[in-house]
Amino acid sequence: MRPAPELPPERRLALVVAISEYEDPQLRALRAPVRDAADLAEILADAQLGGFEVTQVVDASAREMMIALETFLQGTSVNDLVLVYLSCHGLLDESNRLYFAARDTVKKNLAATAMESARIKQLLDDCRVWRQLVILDCCYSGRFVEGKSGGEPGLREVEITKLQTQGRGRVVLTASRSTEYSFEGEQVAGAQPAGSVFTTALVEGLRSGDADADNDGYVTAEEAYAYAYRRVKDLEAKQNPQFSVAGGEGPISIILARSAAGVRELPTPPAAGEAPGVATFRLAAELTGDSDPLVRARAAMQAAAPQGAASELATLRRISRALDDPHTLDTAAKDRPIADVVTLVAAVRAIGKDAHAVGLLKKAAVTRPPGDVADLAAAVRAAGRPSDADVLLAAAGGGRPAHETALVAQALLHAGGPDDITAMLTSAAQVRPPSEAVELAAMLRLSEPADLNAYADAMLRSVAVSRTPADVAEVLSLIATAARTGELSEMIDEFRQRPMSDAAQLVVALRDLDRDDAASLILGWAETLSFEDLAAMVAALRAVPGGEEDAEAVLRWAGWRRTPDVVHKLIGLLLKEGRTADSEAVVSATESRPVNELVDLVLALQKAGDSVAASDILALAATRSRSDVQALWLWLQPSAEQQRALRLSPSSTEARAHTRSTAALGVHLAARADAVELTTEFGRQGEAGLVLAIYAGAGHGQPTEEVLDLLTTATADVRKAIVAGVAGRSAQATADLLDRICPAGTEEYTPVGLEILAVTAKRTEQDLAGIVAVLDGKGREDLCYAVMNRTAFDRWTRGSRAAATMADASPSGRAWIDGVWDLQSKEARARSRQRIPKAALGLLGAAVIAVIAFSGGAALSRLLVKPHLDGGDWFAFIGTFIGLTIIVFIVGAVVAVAELFGGDADVSAGVAGATGLLSLALGFVLGFFVVAVAHWGIDARAWIAWNF
């Protein structure tokens, strides 16, 4: 072996980001990034391999990740080679945008708390470095290439057999396609943290040098990808790594590292004069049978053949043909010594027949004794081919009987290979039938030593996260039948990280297997799920045939047992999503909750604007015992501070929640069959407020006849409460009541009728429009006008939405609005005619006030300076006074104009008074300088007369 050539003289920069721990409980911790980042950073930073200047970022927040990436890219130059590696949770939002999770990411708020892939691409696009290598090991990482909807200009996937070198651009290696998960190995107690399948393959290819396919001493990005892809497929992992190039231009060679194996030489001939490859050929000849004279003749001819490329190529061709016989390889896999099997695997891979090598390893895995499998795994690893060891172990885990696989695990444990046991059992978890997986776990627990128990647990956890819900259900059923409660709980806990759609399918599958106990454990998640996940679980259950009953059970249990905060948010979410039936199921389950919890729930719903749901809960509560109703009323009463806040600010959320809740409770209590007895009993107990609330509720919701009967016999306070309740009736019910209590043809309405008219006039424009429309349909134009004439006219200004709503409601509404507009126009014209004389008076008044005030102020200041004024002083004073009076007069004109264009008397008086005060002050100040100013005027006049 010759040393690999030196790396190109360039600056090589790498940013390695790994996030394993997450604060959001909905994001499970990852084991792989810890090991992946450390291993990859070690290789990249090794001066003999990667030669990179490595910056590591571990378990950072989203802000720290973005700052690290931006700072890293800002420190680069055009000719640098930049590598960005990211290992974490990959998450998709509802629009299929890809986000990378940080330590502080909140799953339901991705845009605000995670790093969006589009932002990373923008930073890379803005970076001036020509050659960029991006490696992403996370779920859905292929979405980074595809963009939001499956395709993005400038990015393309490239088949490994068709790679074209690019002089400048971005190479992207992703662990999976845009719709696939990225898997990590199972962790076993006492073993080193397991890495991800994809990054582990990359690291092994770089560390061993096996990724150097062309034996030039360098491992390029294309070669590393090809090696990792083959490894992932050999292990039968359910992911497809992707290789993409963005913005390629001109020839490029992104060298990821020097080959640890250097430049490999051809095998040294074992005997003098023996050509390269003859030893392998002889082994092939022996495997095909020494009695074959043709084979022996070829071996002899080859041994004596002259050295040279032609001879070597001929040898390789004959070796290829000899090793192309499946029977030959099967024989070697079963019977040949381990060293020969290792040699044959290397030979088969060397001539490009990777499928034959994999077949040979799989055959050995299922036919050789368990101890041989462990020894063969160690031998191929020692030969620098860890990927072959993984293929062997995967085949052993999936292809041998359960008891033999357990024996292989024992042999591997004695050989000191915990990672090999994990690899084998992970494969077993993914491919074995459910019954065999359970049997294998049982065999592992029966094996000696007991250390294999941890591996059995790890294998079952792998089943929970990787197999279909139907398979997992079968495994859980078998475990439950065996009464292995601990394993059952562990598997269900591990399954929890999967989507709710999978959980719903699992529940239904368990029901089909009559495993209600296991299904109940999954539905028991409802005790700790967030309200979003609860809604998702119910939706998933409803989407699966046979899941309707369990969906109802989850909703009712949540309404009964979860905290008021969770329940009100769940109801709000269900209503927002249009799932009215689900919301009603939750509401109906709140009936048996304690009174204090009902109060918290109702108030929370009222504050959130879900008043209908709050009213439905109060309707159920109103049917409870009288003591409960009384306690509910007392809890719902607003405090004195809240009542004061409501008076100061009618929009106070807290106080309005209380008042709306008490009003709704009164409506539902009034609907009870024993409402009269309730009012009597509560009246005896001194609960006057509750009694009046019930009567107000009757006015709000009871039929017209009953309201009329109540009003006939009610006291003043009760009548006032009923009338107040009428303000909440529907438009139809209000119109019916007005029609009955204010009969047609009556010249004067009763006091009660007038009170109801006054209350009705204060309702919203929309309500009024509906009431007027109903009255108009009854032919009660008199009532239409009676209601509308009691409203404030300024609510119906021309062009307002309120006026348009009323005008469109009915003919009477249109006529009344037209009349209001006509009246408003007349009043406007009258006000305009009144403004002209008022303006004139304002002008005169302001001028008089200004002159008097200015004169008085100036005279006062002059007297203070010179009590006795001579003729020159008076002349100067009068001249200055006249000039300044003109200025003050202009101020008076401003007052007049303001009055002319809409000012009222109070404003005019205020402006006039301010003008007087200003004039007084101005006169007083200028009085001190009036003589000097006058003398300057006289001097100026004399100079003009002398010169002109």
C-alpha cells in the first residue's frame, strides 16, 4: 500500500451541527446525533484524513444554530471548500415546508422556533464560496432538494452511474427521500450510543478507506455517497439516500478525505513467477473441483504467463467466470474455512459482483454454526469491510430460527461485539414475522448470561417504531397473552413517537385481536396528550374503520377528566376545525365535573369567544341539584373589582365573561320545569340576584305567552329584570312580543311596552334590522317607526354600514332611513344659515376684545416706565398701537372663519377669550418698547424725506 496523496492546497471548513435533546416533550430525544457528530468531526478534523477546520454545534437553540451557520459562512472565501453537516429531527409543516428542529423548537410553532430549510439554502446561495457540500441526516431530508412542492429550479437528483463533475456548485447528500424517515440504531444498555444508518455508513467508508472506489487515494463526495447508499441498501433499511447537485458549472472534484487505506497495490504473488490473482483463481479452481483438467490447465497456463496488463485482464475474466457459479459460492459459504470466505467475498466485490458477495454472506449467515457467524463477522471487520459484517448480521437476524439467532447473539456477546448484536437484532425486528420476533425475544431472555435481556428489550422497541401497526398489534397481543406486562408497556411507550394515524390503526388492530387491555393502554395516552394531539388522535380514530367508538370514548374522557384549561382549548380547536359533533361530545361529558371546575371551564370559553359552547355547558349544569346551581351562581358572580372594571371599561374581558355566564345560567334555569319553585326557594334564601337572573332568563328565552303572563303579575324589580332579558331574544321572538304587548290601533302604549321599546332600541344595528323586517312582515309599520324613533339618529349617518343594513332589511326600514337622511340634511342646512351671523358677531367681538385688551396692556406698561407721557410719547404710542391692532384683528378673523365652518358657541367663546388674553400680554410687553419703535419710525421718515 502506498500512502494516499496529499490533500489539495485549499482551506477546508466544516460546520457539524447535532441536536439530540429537545425541550418540547412532543419531540423525542435522539441518540444518533451525539455519536454521529463526534465520529464525523473526528475524521474531518484528522489532518491525515479530512484536513478540515471543524466547528461543532451541539444541542443549540434555533437562534444559536442560525447565528452559528451565518457566522461560519461569513468567514469563508471564494476558493474555500465548505461542508455543512446537520443531524436532528426533520419536521414538515402543513404546507410541506421542511424545518430542522433545535433544542428549543416547539412542534406546533415551527415557523417561529425551528430553522427553515429555505433559510439555510438562502444563506448558502448568498455565500461566495464556489464549492459547497451539504450533508443532511434527518427525516424528510430529501425535501431540502425538492423544495416545498416536489421540485425546485437549479436542483436535480443525479444517478450514481451518471455523475458528472461540476467546477462550482453545491453537492447535497441526504439520508432519505422527501417522504421517508431516517433511522438510527437501537441503544442497548452498556453499549456505545448507536449512530444513524446513513452517517455510520459514511463514517465507516471514510475511516476504512473502503469508499475509495477508484483507488486513487481520495474519497470524493460521489464515492462516499455510493458507499453509504450500498451500505444502507445492504442493511435493508427503509430509506433511500439521495445525491443532488445544485448550480453545477465547469469541472469540479469535491474531495471529502484522503483514503485511510492509501493507494492499494495488487496482491503480491504467493510464489515466484505467479501472476497477480492466481491465488484467488486457484481457490476458485479448488471450489469448482480439482478433477477438472481445464481448470488445472488454465491455472498452469496462468502461472507461466508473461506479466502484463493483457495477462492480468485475462486472469480477472476467468476468475469472474469461476466465481459466477451460485453453487460454487453456496458451497464456500457453508463449508470453507472462514479465511477463505473472507477472501472470496473480497474477490467477488473486486470484480464488481456485489450482489454475489451479498448472497454469499447471507448464505453463510443462515447455514454456518452460530459461533462461525460471530467469528466471520469479526473476520470481515478485521479485513476492513464493516459493511460486509452488517450484511452478514442482518441476514442472521432475519433468516435463522429464533433459537439459533439467540445462540448467535450469545456468541457475539462472548466475542465482545455488543454493536454487532444490536445490528443483528435490529434487522430481526424489521423483517421477522411478529410471532418469530416475540419468540426471539423470549429466547434471548432465556439465554445465559442475562445480559441479553437488554437486547431483547431493544429489539422489541425497534419493532414498535419500524413495523406496521398490524404487525405491532400482533406482537403486543402475543406479549399480553404471555402476561409480560413490562414488555407491553415499554413497546407502547416506544410506539408513542409515531404519528397518531399509526396509533389509531394500532388500536383498531388490537380490538380486532380482542386485546382490549392493550388498546386501553394506548387510549390512556389521552391523560397526558396536549389538546392538539387529543384532537389529532380523535381525527385519526374516526378515519379508521372501526375507530368511531374509541374516538367518542377519548372525547368524553377528556371532557370529564382533563383540566379545564386543556378542555376549553380542545373545544376551541374542534370548533375552529368545524368538528361540531366532536365539540358537542366533549361538552356533554363535562356534566359531572365539580362546580368549581365547571366555572373555570365556562369562564375560559367565554374569554376565548366560544360563548355557544359555554352556554351548552351551563345548560347541562342548570339541570343539577339546587345546591349545585346556587354554588355555580355564586362562583360565576363578578367580584366588586370586576364590576368596577366593567363600568370603567365595558370591553373588560374578565368582567364580561362573568356577566355573560350569569345571564346564560339564568336563561337555562328559567327553562327548567320547576323554575317557579326555584325562584320561590332562592327568594326565601335571600338570593335576590339569582331570582332576578332567572326572570331575566325567562324574558330572554321563554315563549311569548309565558313572558306576557310573567309581566302581568310581576313586581317592579321582576318586571325590570324580564324587560332586560328581552334584549337577548331573537329578532322573531322580540317582534312577536312587541306585537302582542303593543296591539295595533293603540294610540298610546303601556308602560311595559314603552320599556321594551326602549330596550329594543339599544340593540345592535343587525338585530334592529331583523326586528324591523319581522314587524314589517306583520304589517306593523307603527311599531317599526316606534322602535327606530327611539334610536340615536347619529347611528344612521349617510353612507354608514348601519344605515345600509337597515335600508336593506325592509321597506319600512328604507323609508325610515330616507326620512332620517332628509332630516339630517335639513338640520345641516339650518346650521349653515345660522353660522353666517354668528361668524360676523364672532369677528366683531374678537376685534373689540383684541383692541381693548391690547390698549390696556400697552398703557399699563407705559405707565410703569414713564408715568407722565408728553406729546411725542403719545404720537409714538398711537402709531405703534394702530399697526399692532391690525395683527390682532387678523386673529379675530380666524375666529370668525372657524365659526363659519362649524364651530359651536363654546369653541368660539374659548377662542375669543384666548385672543383677549394674548392681546393683553402682547400689548403689555410691547408697551415697554413703543417709544423706541416710534422714534425709529420718525428717524426713518426724516431720512427718506432728506434723500428723496
